[in-house]
Amino acid sequence: MSNPRGSPVCAEKKCTHDSSLKIANEQTKNFAIGELAQEFGITTRAIRFYESRGLLSPARVGANRSYSYRDRGRLALILRAKNLGFSLEDVASYLALYDADTTQTAQTKLALEKVETAIAQLNKKRADLERTLRELKDVRAKCIDHLKSIEKDIS
């Protein structure tokens, strides 16, 4: 059976042929440094910095860098990790495991360890902040009380 577009299968099932081609084309597309910078809202200098740290390895076309779909994914991961407070060394360790372990078991275990450590550190900071806030509020209350007593004495 054929549909108006001429595809014999798409009439009975949801057709994924076009979307599969689109994904395949995106995965083979190369990106210029400016395109990635604009997409991620960062500077080209930042991208070159990550390259200098060995986190990205774009191909060279003459003097120009050509970033692959994989480089784009790595950049997204670098920026997400940075936003979560991870060091570039942590990111480098994580990315190195990606190439070494196809099952991603070691990579996932490392990520879990780092995430659990980060959560524990943030919980400690939150407790410290809550304690400091309580102390500051207590000092504020004492200052207000002192000022009220001075005003009362003056009047």
C-alpha cells in the first residue's frame, strides 16, 4: 500500500526513514569554531583553550579547525561539567575513559563517584551557609534590640 508521498511503508507505520537520514547527516556534519561558539554561547578563545588542554581535537583543513559531531558532543559535556563545578582534570579523566571503555562502565562509575562527592560537598556548604545565616540573623536581632533600647533611653 502506498501513501500520497509514495512511501509504501509510511502509510501503516510511523515512518522514521527521513528522520534517520537527518540524524545521520547531522552526525557527519563538520562545524567551524565560530558555529560552535555561537551555538553554545561561548567565545572561540574558550574553545581553543579546551583544545589546548587536550579536551578537543578538531581536524585541520588548512589553517582552519573543523569540529566533528563528536567534538560538538564533547564540548557540550565539557560545558555541562563546568557548570556543575567539575574541574577540567575531572572532565579529562571522564573523556579519556570514553575512548577506552566501549561499555562505558568505568566512565559511569567515575561520573557517579564525582557526582556523589560533589553532592556531599554542596550539602556541607549548605549546612555551613545555614549556620552562618542563623548567626547573622542573631547578630541582626541583637543590633535591632540595642538600637531600640538606645532610642527608648533617649526619649
